[in-house]
Amino acid sequence: MTRHAPLAALCLVVATALAGPAYAQNDGDSGEKRTRIILGPQLSPSWPGSKELSVGPYIDVSREGVGTEFTFEAADESFGGPLIQSGNFAFGPSLGFIGKRTAADVGADLPKVGFSFEVGGFAQVNLTPALRVRVEGRKAVTGHKGWAGEVSADYVARQGDDWLFSIGPRVTLGDAKYKNAYFGVTPAAATTSGLAAYDVDGGIQSVGVTAGYHRMLGRRWGVAVYGRYDRLVGDAADSPITRELGSRSQPSVGVALSYTFGGDR
């Protein structure tokens, strides 16, 4: 969950997760449930291609039946949970957030990209108990107004809920509208900014890797950390915005406490 969410959106995510726990349950779960909340700060790029990092919330809310392990969720996933779950396959909605980018933020007279609220879905499959593959696609209804997506895979090692380690590759994608919002320079913007005009095609934006770790410190409390590194590639990397004002390196890191309540661990 590396995308920054304002407080109102954050409250919506928590409320949705608590109000609709059945979406994230395994088939056959019944009876008493328990809830785990992971909350802390994270540093991530202020917008795609930014060289500056901003502080945002690192949050996850999970519910499972007593006696059932919490389902693995990568720390950098978009907000959402399964609506359909059958065997090793799951499908559901996903939400993404990207903060606004102004001319003052980027350091050149470029068009503003407003706060982007992305709505879409994901599909994932557990190829083995230790290997999960996930695909996401989201359409921004505000801000950049384009399509963004990600393909990811995670290797997961765990000892029940006592500790869990995950690591895996990431490939981020975007359509031309999305990528031009952050990496393109129109002829008009070239005149005002001094940057060369530049048009961007849709496709792969970056490749990277994410690792995460969660460990219980007692019956209720635990600690979670994650790190992610993405490298812009192709026309996103070659954009004059990236080369002169941003960075091809896109790191993220988060640390949080977890608290589990309801039922017994």
C-alpha cells in the first residue's frame, strides 16, 4: 500500500474492512472472528517519477475465523479484499490513491495533476502454498484519469501467524493517458517549462521488488516492516521530467505495529 491516502479515504478503507469481513474469509469459516490492524508510517515517492519522498499511512486490516491463519497480503497491495474466492483463486475490488502534483512540487511550470482516486479490481492465484501471483487494474476517476496496473508475484514463508516473510518482483504499467500525466510534456508545457516536448506511450512503467516481514511480539501485539524498490524503464525513464526533475529510482519503506483482537490467537 504505497499510495498515499488522505485521512477521509483512510477512514473509509478501515470502515469498509470492518463492515465487510466476509469478503476476506476462507470458505467454511464460521463462528467467532478475530481482527488484525497494522498501522504505521511509510515513505514513498510523492508521485510517479518523483525524487522526493512523502510520509503516508501504512495500514492493513484483516479478519479471519479463530483458528485460521490470516490470509497473506503484501504490504504494497492496493486497498481491497476478495469478493469471489474459490480454491486458490480470488477476485475482488481494488482502490488506489495518488496525491496531487503541482508545478511548485515538480519544480517547473507543468500542468497540475490533481488528486487521483483509482477504482478497479484484482485477480490472484496461489500456484503453491508459498507462491502467489496477482494482477491489478485501476481506472482513475479523478486526477490523471488513466488506467494503471501491476503484475506481482510473492514467495511467502511463514510459521502460522507467529512470523511471515515475503519477497517478490513487481511490474507496474499504465496507459498513455496515465503516463503522459506524469512523464509527458506537451508543446505548450515545453514553452512554459523549458523542457523538451515529449509524448509517452502506454506500457511498462517500472520493474522492481518488494520484501515484507511481520512478527508477533506477544499474544496481541506485533511489528511489520516492508521495503520496495522500483526502477523506471522505457519512455518513463527517458522523460525530461524524470531526467531533469525526478528520479528513475523509486524506493518505499514502511514500519508499523500490529494489534490483534477478538478471539484467541
